[in-house]
Amino acid sequence: MPLQIFLGDQHGLNTLEHQPAKLAAIEARWDTERRVPLTLLAIPDPANETNRFAIDVPLLGSLILTHSLDGEVKGLKDFKPEDRPPVAIPFFAFRIMVGIGLLMLALVAASWWLRYRGRLFDSPLFLRACVLMGPLGFVAVLAGWTTTEVGRQPWTVYGLMRTADSVSPSLTGAAALASLLAYMAVYLVIFPTGFYLMARLIRKGPAEATDAVAPIESGRSSAPVQVELHTEGKSL
């Protein structure tokens, strides 16, 4: 998990350099500024190009995004309206992903502490948290994918080809909808089935050994025992 956070930070520096409009949407930055705060939560208002009910941490935005307290972050106003991605979707999806990542990191830290105390396998609260954390990894993947794909809009190839220009002219809205519904139907069968099978295996628990070891008995033999001794080539 710490490695994943490090890689995410490096990817953020890459996004700052090569896809600044995406980063501006992720952070809901409207104006180009230095020493920008980190917006923990807000309600983006694209119509008025501002954020409502924002909860900001001073200077932390520049420090995280540029690794400098005086770092500059481009705002969405530097881009034409038609070149800006939607703001609300990548803004909230990114925070869902990061929030889950921090919860995972906290669980890792808790496991280290419990192992140090010798209670790693004996803490019901920790074990229950591990079970609840299981599906959150999948949610984080979906949130990250949403951040990437929606934040890239309106481009298929960033800055070179728009999404509208890369769609086949023969693809109708009805065909796209039918394809999407077909995918949804397949996954609505696959995922519940897999979840049911895994839940059944968990409820069943580990299998017990079926090979019983034959007991060793003592006492007199029920039949004579014949023993052959061989010495100097002769059988006695």
C-alpha cells in the first residue's frame, strides 16, 4: 500500500506536466495560482466557475501536487470551456479512491501494531475490518478508472483527437446502448455468482482430513509368523 501511494504521487506529477486540465478538474482549481490550498471537499459549481462549501488546507495543494510550497497549479479558466473536462465526476471519484487508499494504509498500520502486540489473529474488530475492506479495493479501482477516463475528456488522444472525432460514424446511439446493456447483463450474472460461490466456501470452512491413520495394535499374532534367516548362502 505505501508503494501504491508513492506510484500515485509520481503519476500525479506526470499528470501535472502532460494533462494539466485533468489535474485542474480533479482538484477543482479554477484559477492559476501558486501556494494553492488542498481542497478536501467542496461542491464544484462550473456555471459560476467556483466551489461552494469548500474545506481547504492552506498550502498543502501546492506541496502535494508540485512538491513545492510555492508551486504553481494551472486553473480551468486557462482552458477554453470546450476543452475542459467535467469537474464534479473526477473531483469526487478521485477523493473516493484516495479515501479508500488511506483506509487501507490505516489497516496495514493497525496490522503492524497488532503483530507487535501478538494479537494479529485474535482481534475480532481487526479481522472484521479486513473482511469489510475486501470489496473496497474494487470500488477504488472503479473510482480511479472513472477519474482517468472522465478527466481525459474531451480527448481520446490528449490534445490531438477529440472523443467526438474518434467515434465511428456507423455507430448509432441505439447500438452503443445495446452493447452497454449486454455488458451489464453479463456482469450482473458473473459477479453475484462468484460472490455466492465464495460465500459458500467461506461458510463451509476448511475441509477436514479424510485419510485416517490406521491404529497400531499390540498383542499376539492370529497366525504363526515365519522368519527366514540367511547366512553364508544357506537358508535356515
